[in-house]
Amino acid sequence: MIICSCNVISDTAIRDVVTTADTIFGSPAQVYDCLGCSVQCGLCSRSVKRILDERQGETATATVWPVHAEPAPCELMSVA
């Protein structure tokens, strides 16, 4: 199911990123950074946050996503 219409991102893509990364994302914006885009209208933020909250309950050993002035590309993104 499409969660973000602006960036055409599915719930599967979001779940894949948050479950395969050894990082606990602190906000939906950090997930979007990892996916190579940014939040546009914000209507999807609640759905992304819900997925993050589900994952955070499952992960106790992950590290916290670092805060940078400029968003760092996610290690899961392929560089072309």
C-alpha cells in the first residue's frame, strides 16, 4: 500500500528500511532521508511514525540515528 503519495513510497519500502538498518530512526524525516527523499505535505508522517514505533518495540540493541546538519545518505542506498 502506498503510504506517501508525494514520493510514491509503499509501506513495504518503509518497513524494509526500518527493519534492515541497525539504527533506530527518531523521526519520519530520517526514514525519508534514508530513502533519498524528504517529507513533502506531511500527511504520511503519522503512518511512518506508527511503523517506527512498531519497530522500536522490537529493537533494543540498535544505535540511535545520528543528527547531522546535512542529511547523510543511508548506508542501504545504492550510490549510482
